[in-house]
Amino acid sequence: MTQTDKDVIIIGGGPAGLAAAVKLHELGVRDILILEREHALGGILRQCIHDGFGLTRFSQTLTGPEYAQRFIDAAAEQGIAYMLDTTVLRMSAAHAVTAASRKGLHRFNARAIILAMGCRERTRGALSIPGARPTGIYTAGVAQSYINLQNTMVGKNAVILGSGDIGMIMARRLTLEGARVSAVFELQPYPSGLPRNVEQCLYDYDIPLYLRHTVTNILGDARLQAVEVSEVGEDLRPLPGTQRLYPCDTLILSVGLIPENELALDAGVLLDAHTGGAVVDESYQTTVPGIFAAGNVLHVHDLVDFVSLEAERMAEAVKRYLAGEQAKPAIAVSAGRDVAYALPQHISGARDALLTFRPRRPLRDATLRVLQDGQAILTKRFPRMLPAQMEQALLPAAALKSHNPVEVVIGDA
Amino acid sequence: MLKLYTCILCPNGCEIRAEVGEDGQPAAIAGHRCPRGEAYVRQEICAPLRNIASSVLVEGGELPLCSVRLTSPIPKARIFDMMRLIHAARVPAPVELGQVLIPNALGLGCDVIATRNVGEG
Amino acid sequence: MPQAPERFDALIIGGGVIGCAVARELSRYRLRIGVLEKQPDICCETSARNSAVLHAGYNNEPGSRMAALCVAGNRGFDALAQELDIPYKRTGKLVVGFTEEDREALAAMKQAGTRSGVPGLELVSKAFIREKAPYVGGEFALWSGSTAILNPFRLVFALAENASVNGVQFFFNSEVTGISQAEGLYHVQTAAGAYAARWVINCAGLFSDAIAAMLGLRDYAVYPCRGEYFVLDKRIGHLLPLPVYPVPNYKTGGLGIHLTPTMEGNILVGPSTEYIGARGDYAATRRVMDTLLQEGARIFPHLQKEYFIRNFAGIRPKLTPQGVGGYHDFVMERRGNAIHLIGIESPGLTAAVPIAHEVIRLLQEAEPLREKPAFNPRSKRFCTFADKPAQEQAELIRQNPDYGEIICRCETITKAEVLAAMRGPLGASTITGVKYRCRAMMGRCQGGYCQTRIARLLQQEKGIPCDQLLYGRAGSNLFTGSVREP
């Protein structure tokens, strides 16, 4: 087993890991190593061949592979070290990282660790959808990998459960490749993906989106034959008597993403029950000193541009940590009325903090308020807020009145 | 007549309202957060344009497919014609990001270009 | 001219645990043996869909075959597991009670078990429960020290692989469609060809009554009784060190909804008991799912939906219809040169090898069997990576770099193990086959990360065209074709 000391170990060479590495290098941190389990850098962007990335980060619309390549090229230019086909097996609170590759078992001792493992998809099993167990049921990302990377077509007649962005993008992708997509069903009364994807992936191709609907039964012996879909009530439970059968050979699930934090748990990192990601401060430092997290492993983003930006901000904090900056006594940040979650979960008060949050429901003319000691210390207006869309607001350190907890709330007009 | 549009040019997805006159020309446009939104709706009213992304078969590559896109959007009505063209295309490895795989596709003035590198397999 | 059918001394119908155990035990003798399996692989039905428990034998009527063979199976398992490299663990088991009625039932179970020769039964207090399983409910319990948990897939594959090594031939996609008799031979028609044999051994599980009927035995009807399960995330596996059962209501046809740790650290919750119409109907229902959650939480209060990673169902081939419930004894009958094993439900997994010994005894009643000196009783599983200490892991990678390539992230299954699952005479050719042999895709992401890799490896390793790759059973094609025709 090899033993190596590193300033920074980055677990995951997707958009978050790459952006963090490139930024760290720019800041003068050179002893960096990216550990990537796949055969290539780029992460999930490798299979996201659609366009729409990069407008925020590069002021240009790019496809996923093109967006990833910009960072891969930058990392190559800087000579940043990375290991491919290398899977991290274990990680400890003392910053020992054990990874396996064809070359052997590697042990790294890092001054700082960056978690950039991304997320995984929620499956049928986690949802407990009743019914038969035929083949033909794919999570959207798996179907995307089969179609875009492996040149295998998953089906001819599909139904999509969940209006997450990948689900809608796969509806369009399947249609372009000659499959029929009869409908997209969404449990909530609003789409879980971005409005522009409803428009350009569904409506452009006459694919209907049914809100407040879910799959209540699956039929088929060896291969899927049909799904039974029901309307749901206010409590999101199926309404009896509303069942309809949709014949199909393929069911695509786009029902949520879960930050992949098993390694973080190993190291004793505290997770947030709502985000599924680590509890962090404004430096993106987790509850284990020297372990940082950014991107989808921290909270599921709707846009890769924000992943890169978040990772770059984190890189600056990692640089400060390496220079000896200590985490300060914390002010708790909680998600209040109509806020699904707010990051970071605590702040030092020593520097400005970028608050990232999502609303619990769609809102118009909404006002974000950050409350401390019963007063609004920050107010920001939003013409529209959607659960599908992450929002941000800068909380200046100077606005803080005390070290008492702050609460993030949203009020509509 | 009042028409509603969701702008697809950026993730904001602005809801834009357009008053369209009897001549089919927009009279008033509102709701966009940037000028691109207004241009998008004007285009949408007269001749909607879309970009598409897909894959082209690679011969002798480390991967079976190379992802592609168009260099500029095409009329919405021509999407499936374009897909047929992409479907029939083949390219020998290696392929480089940005490489033109089908020049002036369908005579529409746009190229089909590779969006990734594919090395020889 | 039609080709003469391939001729065997014995044809075994059914490649579940019973068929494979019979095949393995019969391969000790100088016999030409074939196994006919209708699915593309062995271990596709009930043998793969159960609680994975090595039972002690106190649930069955003293004096019955079920009780005797279960006790024998439990007693002989240490030796079998050593010969065939089967992971198992003698965890012991608790049957927990809450009411006075339960207390009486547990005392009766202990008495029945003792009469059947079950060792290590004890009525225990709440304090004992707390010590053995601190997160489990119950006021008192029956402790069964000999109960174990095991890897049921490995049991079946080990039996089959060992049978194969000793000369048994396996024929897949070979559903038996008819059997006739002529010139002292059974002529067996299958979906994939015709075979002839002096002996036929009916190990067809859910369809054992149908095979019996083909041979003129119409005395038995199999009543399929479905049991649904949930699989829980390993994250809470440490909260349940051993199987915990409620006091059974035998009338239902099952042992009640219980919780069982798996060898790898998941927890199974189930099974329900629901008599159904169709024998292949593995569907889950919302109503039963809700019941599992509710009843499971009674004995394991930590049970929560957020820990569910999968659900599945198995079907018991019962000989007692709905309303009667309980257990009909295993049917093991010789009619001419046909031996019928009918209604082999729980504890069939435990009793499989003793059942096979009974088959040999029945065969020997009709003809002497000559032992094969070259019989090799041993089977070795490929070396697993996840459970090894770091130094051993490093050494494994040094010897075979495929051990350094992690295919299944959740369960840490390497390419070496995935390839081993595909290789050999009985190597997997389906996704499920790979899963059952090496555990890849059984973790919390359910193949989200590795299924695409395994599909690609199967196509490469086995030369399967993409439109013919199966998930599991016949017709379960994963792909409709290529996106771009090469």
C-alpha cells in the first residue's frame, strides 16, 4: 500500500472537483490530487450532451461535455494531478483517505479534503412504487448513460415519472431518437424542473405534463407493459377512482437526487436532513475541521454554473484554512417559513456569507428576509421563486447584530 | 391577442407576455428581464428556432458515439429532418471537440459539430 | 430424420435450491445427470426470494418430514458450508411475544421443537432480549440458538457449480412442455429440445404439481402464496444483530412479518402471506407494503420508510389452500422411475440437502447406485474484496489488478468479482445472474452507478448483442437496440 502526503485531496473529478482544483491552483495551492472513479474527468456532464450550460459562468451556452472540457483543459494547463479509475474506499476524520485502483491500494494523508462526489438518483425501491417487477424501468440518469454513452436504446414507448430536469431532458432525447413519450407525471402541483425545460423539452414536442399525478401500479411480466397512473389529493395520496392505464415499455424515473455522502458519514461529518449534504459554514467547511464540500454532494443544484461558482468560493476558503485560518464560534442559520433549506447552516460572523436557499413552494413577488433578534437584517425581493430554482443572497458580516441565531424566511405579496 | 411565452435562453425562464396584433406582429412585449427575452419572443412569434444536441456514430473510437450540437439554431419544423441527417452520419476516430462533422447541414447555414473529443479505441 | 434425444440416467426438472441439491448429491454416483431449467439461469424463483434463514425446525409438526429434514439440514450445515464455501452465521433467533396467549404459544413451540430434536431452545425474559437485540420490542421470547442467517444465492450457486464440476449438465431456457414414456424411458420435451432419461426428478417448485400431472400424478395442487419484503439500507443494519420474529399465526400460511439481518448487513422486513392466482406474479401492492411497515415497526420500532432501498416478493408453493393455511408436509413420492418433490416451501432452503438424500434413498430402493471415486465435494467461491483488511486488499490487487477496479460503489464489488460471476460453466449471462452471484447492484443506489458498466461487461465478455441482453428472466430484454446502428 502506497502512502502519500498531500495538501489537498479532492474526491471526485466532476464539475465541483475540477473547479475547486483549478481555483486552488490559481491561488497558489499546488500540492493537489483529484481522485476520480471513472475513466475520464468530467463527472455527470459527460452524459449531459444537451446545451444550456455555461451562461452564468462563461456567458455562453455550452453542452455538458463542452462545459466540462473547459475545466479539464484548464486543469491540464496547470498540470493538476489526478488519478482516474480510482475509487475512494474509506475516509477518516483525521484526513486519511484510502483508495483503490488497478495499480494498488493507496493511502493519502491530506491537510484538507474536498468532498465533490456529486449525487445519485432516487430509485423505485426508495419510493416503494407498488406493482410488478418487469425490466424497462430506468432512472433518468441511467437511461441517459445508456443512450448517450453506450449507444443502447432503452425503449420505444416511454412514460416519465417526475418532472425533474433530467427527466424532461430525457423526454426530449427519447423523442429525438424516435421513441414515443406519452406523458410526464409529477406528484407535486408544480414542476420540479426549470420552466424552460418544460417549454423546450416537453411542450416543443407535444408531450403533456400532468401535475398532481403519480404512478400507482406497474404492469408487465418480463418487460414493462403499462403503468397505472392516479391523480393525487392535497395530501399527495392517490385519489381512488382516478386510475388510468398508460401502455408503455419504458418508465423513466426522475424523482429526486440524493447527495452521495457515504464517505462523509464514514469520517463523522454531520449531514443536514433536508439537503442530504453536509452541515457547513460560510467557508463550506463541514463539521469535521479540514473537510470541505461543494456542488451536488453538498446540496442538489439545478445548474452546473452554480456548482462551479460554489466550488470556486470553497477553494478560496480551503486556501485560507491551509494558511491557518480557524473556524470561528458559529451563528446558527435556520430555514424558516416557506424556506425548504438554507445554506450554510452556520456562519462565523467574521466575513460576508452567501446564503443559498430554495423556497418550499412557487411564490410571486416574494421577499426574502433574514431575521436576527427579531429584526430583518437582510431583505431581498424576488419577482418569482420556484422550488426548482436555487436562489442566493449575500449576507454582509456588518449586517449581523449579535451572535444569536438567524432565521431565513420568505413572505409573498 | 395576449400570448404567453417562457423564455428558454437562460435558466431564469422568464414568463413573457406578448400582445400580438391581427397582422401576427407583436405590439407589446413585457416580463423579460433582459433584451434577449424580447428578441426571443419576436423570433418565436414569426419563426421559432431551436438548437438540438444528439450523437453521431464513431468508427474505431474509444467510445461508440460522439456527442454533437448545431452551431446555430434551426427552424423548429426542421428538427426531425436534422435528426435524420445526424442519424445517418458516421465519423472515423479520432474526433476533436469543435470538429465540423456535417457542414451546412440541410443547407440551413449551420454546422453539426462535435462537443467532445473521442480518441481512437 | 429427427435426431435421437440426448439420453440421461436422471433428468432433474427445476434449477432451484432443491434441484441443485439433488443434482449435487446425485453427482456422487456414476450417473449421467441433466438439469432442465426454464429460466436463463438457476436460482430465479423462490430460492432467490426468501428470508435467507437457516431454520431450526420448531415451527413444524414433530414427526413430520418437514421437521426432521429441517433439523437435519440445520445440523449438517456447518459441514456443508465448509465444503461449499457458503457464508453463514449462527446468530440465533428471537421469537418475541407480548401477550399471555403469545407466552403459551412460545411454550408450545419450544415443546414441539424439543420433541423434534431442536437444540438450544429457551424461553427468555425481556432482559435477555435487550441484551441480544437492544433495539427490538417484545416482553419475552423464545430463543433459538441454532438458527442462522446465510447467503441463499451462494448456497444454490455452490450446489450447482459443484454439481457441474462433478459432471452434471445444465440446460437453460428449457421449460418442460410434455413428458411421455416409451421403452422404459421418459421422453421430456422442452422449449429448447427433447431429452430422454431413465429417471425424472420433479423439483419444479411452484410448478411441481403441473410436472407431476404430466407424469400422471394428479393428487396434489400447489397454491401459490406470495410474501413481500422490504430491504433496508445497511446504515441501520447494526441495530438488528439477529432475526426477530413475532409469534406466528400458522393459520395464515406463514411465520409472520419478521426482521432478518442479511449476511452483508442489510435488514429484510417481511414476508406477508397472500394467496394469489398467478404463480409468477411477484407484484407488490400498496396495501401489503403498508402492512409490512406497520407490523415490522411493532417488533422493530426503528423501522422507517427512509431506509427502504428495495422491495421484492417470493412465492411459497403451498399445498394448503387459503383458509386452511398451516403447513402440509413435504411430498416426496416415487411413482415408477419418477420422484416427485411437491410443496417444498419453507423450510426447504434449510432442508435442501437432506431432501436430496431422501431422493437418493428412494432411487436406491429401485436400483443400486455406484459411487464415483472422483467425486469432488468442494467448491470455492471467488475471493471477495469488501470484507478484507487493507493489507489483504492490497495483495489481491497486486495479484489481479481487476480487484483494484471498483464496479459497484455501494457494496465495493470489484471487476474481478463481476468477471468471476460471468465466467465458468455456470457463469451469469443476465444482469440478475451477476447480481445474485457477486452482490453488485444490491446496494442503496440499486445499480444506478454500476448497472451500465455491468451491462457493457456482459456484452463484451459473453458476446451478447445489445438487443438480446436480458435483465433476468426470458423476455426481460434491457434494450430495444442501438441508438446508432454500427
